[in-house]
Amino acid sequence: MNNEEILTLAEQIVKSWDWKTEVSRSQPNQLDVNILNLEQFVPIVVGLRVKRLGYLSAIVGLDLGREANQLEVLYYFCEQSSMIVLHLRIPRQNARIPSLCEVIPSAEVFERELREMFGIEITGLKTIEYLYLPEDWPDGVFPMRKDADLTMVTAQTGKV
Amino acid sequence: MENKITSESFTIPMGPQHPALKEPGHFQFTVDGEIVTRAYVRLGYAHRGIEKAAESRNWVQDLYLLERVCGICSHIHSFAYCLAVEQLAHVEAPPRAQAIRVLVAELERIHSHFLWMGVSAHEAGFDTLFMYSWRDRETVMDILEGLTGNRVNYSANILGGVKFDVDDVQAASIRKGLDFLEERTNHYLQVLGKDAMFLQRTRGIGVMTRAQAEVLGAVGPTARASNVMRDMRVTAPYSAYRQFSIRMMLDSRGDLEARFQVRVQELLESIRLIRQILDNLPQGELSVHLPRRIPAGEAAVRLEAPRGEVFYYIKSNGTDKPERLKVRTPTICNLNSVIRLAVGHQLADVPMILAGIDPCFSCNDRMVTLADERDGSERLMTWSELRQHGIDFYKQAAK
Amino acid sequence: MKTFGVMLPDVSKSLFRRAATEYYPSIRKATPVQLRGLLHLKLEACTGCGLCAMDCPANAIQVTMLDRKAKIFTVDYHVDRCTFCGQCVESCRQGALHMSSTEWELAALDKTPFLMRIGDTRNAGTNVAAKPENKPAEDKHN
Amino acid sequence: MTLISVLIALFVFPGGLFLIVAGLFYQWFNRKLLAVLQNRIGPRWFQPFADVIKLLAKEEVIPDGVNPYLFIGLPIMALAGALTAAVYVPIAGIAPSYGFSGDLIVVLYLLSLLTLCIGLAGANSLDRFSLVGATRTLTQLFSYEAPFLLAMLGPALVAGSWQVGKITAYAQNHWLILTQPLGFVVALVGLMGKLEMPPFDAPEAHTEIVAGALTEYSGRGLAIFDLGRAVELIIGLTLVSSFYLGGVANLPLFVVKTLLLLFVMVGLQSLLTRLRIDQTIGLWWRYGTLLVLVQWFFMVFA
């Protein structure tokens, strides 16, 4: 399967699952899928998995800022030189997305990272201990958010 | 360290400080006699907050910050960053610069694989191989020093190109070094494939099947040793790899021996590629100019680091600083596999299995320790503040 | 084919060979010309634009403009912060900066040699020892 | 023999002080040669002495939860055992000071006392690395002990005596390495196992279990264990060289023979990869013991 076939097939899968899903090509080798309904997310991933369209290369968290009041999560599925990117947009408050661990075991570390860095609750994630942050890290401070108040952290922990 | 001995489980901690780990990471192995029954990992001891710190530095400064994500594969990080930024700015480095970047990347791969060979031999208790492979690694480090001006953190890249040229004198000295390295690599191929005592420690140990490797998301030589075709240089060629193609080294056995074979054969392939580049170095400029403000947009690049696929995501908002920068290093993918592979093995094999993926903890631990709200005018002030709080962005974990 | 002692040739050769380890303080290897060592500034070429300071990833260079018209400025070079990446040399449009390939043994017992103040020091108003000759205090190359 | 000469023999030469100094010198030879074989510079001649002096001067930390008497007593017992063994062994080309019928067995078990003490010391401290190290030390002890013992009994059998002095006297005229080559090999490799040299250093494999049984030891205790190892090294070398390499003749010849043996051992160290503990046991029981038994078979029927 070459890149074009991979991306076309992926587009078909996504479209056939939910015809309203926005799909675009920002790069020749990249398919951007804007998932509007969180419930569609896991089934689409399963669809991609079944057809062996890429492995999960990375999960990127984004903070779109206070004005947008949204967080964005990008899932990069890569095969050869093609990239299928699933975009999830969620509100900053009570951010919650489903876990992919059941479908893709290797998603666990990425999701743990996402959870502690952005404060996005992952439904179905089994291990919720900190992967990177220290044990005494204060609750409710998510360092990768744009407005994270980290000077307070320094004062509290008295170190680093 | 409190003692947890119950009738069933006996937990052995490895790390954060442990002789088997050249960097801090924490593993807990529950053993039954000598057999590992459960493994647990905890990272973050070399966490320097690079991703967050990158958001408060300008595009040029980030280049050097990211080079310090890892001390061994430093070039590939700045390479990936440059590619992503150049993609955002819609420019492409001149062909000669691209070739030189790949040249340094392959030299770095040689350096990294030699280093890894020594470390794993040391884990296996074969110190002679360790000493010899590190002695020979000096050759490639000398080459890199003569070429770039530093032994680690080469700083070969600038945004839009490279800093230096390769002249005939340097090419000749590189070739001379490569001849020696090739001879030594062939010798090590013999040692690793023949030495009965060493094979006892590698053959059939830590076997990862192809299906496992795919499910656990292994990348790089670890995946290729399990016959998974993942090599960005081949499957998604970038930069000068489009002109200078490389062969993918695969092995179907999936054990430690296969990982050794794959890496050592990659060494030979890298040596071949470097010679090819030196023979056909394109003529032209060394760099193009990039604006200080990078146009808004998103870019994701994937490159093949010595340890596997490295993933960079950069989002620009049109200012002189990146909006978001995400680094996914190969070790984090491979660590998954090692945790699962260790179970059922002898405790004595665990360091070998760990070393088999060539783990690099400082690569993993990047994101956040502390950040700074900083603008240009307060530069020195915040810097001293940062220093005060002791985040060692620059004095990062050795390696 | 499995055999024992495959490294025997290496080991036996070593008996008659000088150790590969460097005898560092007693014998110094020559450094390559490319080596990025201590930074040097040609004051007469410098315009005090501050591009080097802006691009320095370690904030090792500080340019203080004292009089913009008369072009009186000081350049503080913090050797201890410098990561020797060479970006300032690339950034400088006047070609006023270059890095020495021989001055790399920069360790010192106190911090004074680590701050090098180049330029007009009359109005600097600090008590930091000025080092106009642009060199660390001890010359360890003798 | 006057009291003074006895005391000198015990404390200065050839026992006691001389033994320790010589042991440390042999340790240096081991380290230096290994470094040379690995194309390194290696330590200078006083390094082992400096190590021991430094350790002796350092504070000894007794961890919580251990029996302090055992913790302090075990290293002393180990060193004492090794030094006692020296009395029955022809050190430095001088006939053993004491001897009785069957002292060979006593010597071998006094040498094992060191290993036993290390194992107990590991088991005494509650550290997990120590416990694993202790288990491995003792496991390894049981694996090499039998073949090593059998290999040392080979010369005793042909000499017709189990007394070190008499075997040595017999070996003076018979180079047993020629008649019992297999026994010699097993004895030499067994000695490496006894001294926990690579490739038999699984009990202290530092990439796995830090320093094995002695992880918790520091300062004086560690120094004394180190001295014990040094003494054991020289006694072991003396035994093997005097049994298999033509007995003892004089001091220079003794030094040449033992250093030659050490040279071979260092060569093996540099060429071999550490064995896992299960592989060590397999090696000794499957091959070591078998080799010695084959040797015995030939001795008995030929």
C-alpha cells in the first residue's frame, strides 16, 4: 500500500463511520481528521487499527489558550511516510477523553503523560500514578497548560 | 529503603541510582528466587522541562535547547527541529547542507551504536568488549570533533542550513577513520556472533515477536530486530536520504542477539553511506536565511534517531517563539516493551534486556519541572532566578 | 560457529601496545582547528547591535548600551554560562566574533575569570574585575 | 624454635604482614594486567594499598536491623581464617610452618570460610541486593567446591598423603601438570570461582546487584574483607602452583610460578563474559566435576 492508498482508505473509513466528520489534507502526506463527537473516537481508531493504517506514533496535547477555552489532543498514526492525525477538541474544564489502551496498549505512557501535564482525565486508564512528575506535586497544577502557576509550586515544594 | 519481604514476593529496586543505569530511572522488579515476576517503571528523575522551556525561548535559542534533549543523539534532535521549522517557514535547506546534516547524523549513529555496544557488553559482564568498543568510539568522536568543533552537542545545524563545510582535508581524515572503524566493526560482528560465552547471555534472551513489537509500538533497531519494517530513513525518507538511500537491516529472531546484529550491521551501512556522501557531496550554499518570526502553522516530522523514530511536533503562532513543541523520543516507545519482556526472565538478564533497547532516560524526561514567564527585558533576572531554583537546563544529566 | 575467546587477538596485541587512554595533564593532544573554545570579540568591529545576546541560548552574552549615539557600550561575556554552541558567531553580521580553538581549559578556582567585560568600562559602575585583555586569569598553556 | 621466631613467622614473615602485603601486590598485578589487556593504563602499584588504608580510615556504618556483633565479627573471622590457612601452606617457597596428616582438607575449608563469611554477612544485612548477593555467593560456593576439592585431591592421591607439606615434596620431583592436566585446569578455574573473579562474579555483579553481599559494608569491614580476599588469592595461587607446577623451590621461582598462574587467570578474565548463576552451576556440575572424574578415572586405571 502506498501513501495515497493509505490516506484514501483512512478517509473512507472515517467518512463511512460518520459522514459529518471533517477531513482535510494540510500536507500531501497528512490526513487531518477533526472528530467532533467523542463517542466516535474509539470506533474510528479501531477501524484504523483493523485495516492496519499506521501505528500510534505520538499523542500531542495542546492548550489553545484562555480565550478559546479549549484543549486539543492530536493523535498521530503513522505508516510509511503518511500521517493520519485525529484532532480532538475538548473544553478546558473537566476535560475528559476516552482511553485507547484497550485498542493500543502502547498508548498508556502517552496518556499518562497527557493526564499529568494537561489535566485531561482519561476514562479507562488503569495506571494513574505519575510518570514524570514528583510524588509531592500539588493537585490541580498541570504544568503544560499555558496558565499553569508554577512559581507557587517552587515555593511549596521548596525545591527544584 | 524499607524491606518488603513476604512469602511470595521480593522486590528489588533498580534506580534511581543504580550501577546498571547510566542515568536515573526507577525500576522495580519483583522476583521469585531469580525469576522476575513483575516489573514497574517510574521516570522523571532527569526531567528538565524542555518542552515548556522551549515555549519561552526564541526559535534560535530553542535549537540549542533541544540539542540537549539527549547528549548522545543530540544532532538528530536539532536536525528534527530544523526540519520542522523549515517546513513551517516554507524553505528548504540547500542540498549541500542537507547532505552534511545526514553525514553528521550517520556519524552520530556510529558513535551511538558503539557506545551502546560497550554499555551492553558491560551489563553482560564482558568488560573487555566494553573497553575496546569505547576505545574505537574515540575515533568517531575525534572525527566529529574535527568536523563540527565539539565531541557531543555538535551544534552542526543552524536554522536553514549548517554551520560548516566539509573540505577535502576533512573528508580524507573521515575516510581514514572510517577505514579503521569498518575493520573494527567487522571484527565486532565476529565477536558478537561467535563468542560462545557472550552468546550464552544474548541468544534467546528477551525474545520479542513481530506481533508483540507491533502491538507494543517498538521503534528503531529494537523493532527491526523483530522484523518490523520501521526505519524512517527508508520508509519515509527525509532530507538527503532521498538522494542517498540506505538499506534497512532486519532480523527475524527478535532476541538480544538479533538486536546486536541489527545494530552492528547498521554500523556498516552507515559507514557505507558516509563514504557515498563524501564522494557525491552536492555543491552549493551552506544555509538559507530564515525570518526571525516563523509563520503560523503546524509541522510534524519524524526522523530516525540511532535508537528509533523521533517525533517532533511544532506549532507556531507567527511570533519569534514557538507556541507548542512536542518531542516524542524513541525510548519511551521501547520502554513499554522492556517492561513486558523482563517478566519471566532471570534477574541477571534484566540489565541486558534493559540495555538491549538502548534506553536514554534524559530523552524521555523533558517536559516540565518549572517554567518561567519571561520576556526579553527581564532576561538576566529570570535566568538567575532559574539558576537559583536549580533547574539544570544546561547541566543536564550527563550523557 | 561458537568459539571461546574471540577477542584473544585484541587482548594479546594489547600486551605490546601503548594504552589507548590519554595521559591528559602530562600530554595534551592538539585540538582541531574547528574546536569551539573561548569566545573572542573584536571590539573595533562590534556595533553593539545585541544580536548575539538575543540568540545566545544560555544568555552568556549581555550587551549594555551606555550611549547609543556615541556607540559606547559594554559586552559582558559570562564564560561559565557559555555552552560553546557558536550561534553568536553565526549571528554576528560584522564578523566581530570568533571562537578560539586552543583556549579550552577554562576551569578556575574562583568565579572572577568567568566574567569578561569588553568595551567601555568607565561607567559600568560595578566592582567586577574588568578583563580588557579578554583572557581568563590563568593561562594554563605553559 | 624460639618463641620470637614463632611470633615472627606468624605475624611478619611468611605469615601475617608479609602475606597481606604480598596479597595486595598480587591484587595490583591482577588489576594492572587486566587493564593492559584491555588497552588501558591501569592503577599504579600502590593503588590497592591506598584503597585499604583509605577504607580503614573511614567511618564504618552499621545499618539498622543487623546484628552488630556479626556485622563486625564476620570480616575479622574471614581474614583470620585465610591467615590461618597460610600456616599450612608453603608460602614464598618456604616449607609450611606447621602440618599434620590431612591438613589439606583444613586448608581448603579455611579458604571457604571467607566465602561463607561473605555469604553470612550478606544474609545478615537486610538490604535486598545483599540478600540476593548472599544467595548467589552461597549457591556458587556449593557449585565449585566439589570439583575444586576433587582437583586438589588428585595430587594428594598420587602423593599418597593428605598433608600439604608431603604433597609439595612429592610434586617437587613430579610436574603434575603433565600427568594431570584436566585436574590442573579445573583447579585453576575453580580458584577463579573461589575468588569470585570474572566470569564467576555473578555474586557481586554490580550491574545487577550493586556490590552483592557486601553492599552494606563500608570502612573497616570492607577493608578487612578485601584483605581476606588478597590473602586468599595468594594462598590459592600457592596451592595450585606448588601442587601442579613442580612444588616449591625458592622465592624467585615461587614468584614467577604464581604470577604466571595469575597471568593465565587474568587472560581468562579478560576473555570471558560473566555467567549467570544458573549457568555457573551448570558449568561446574556438568563439566567441572565430570572433567575431574575423568582425570581420576585415568589416575586409577592407568
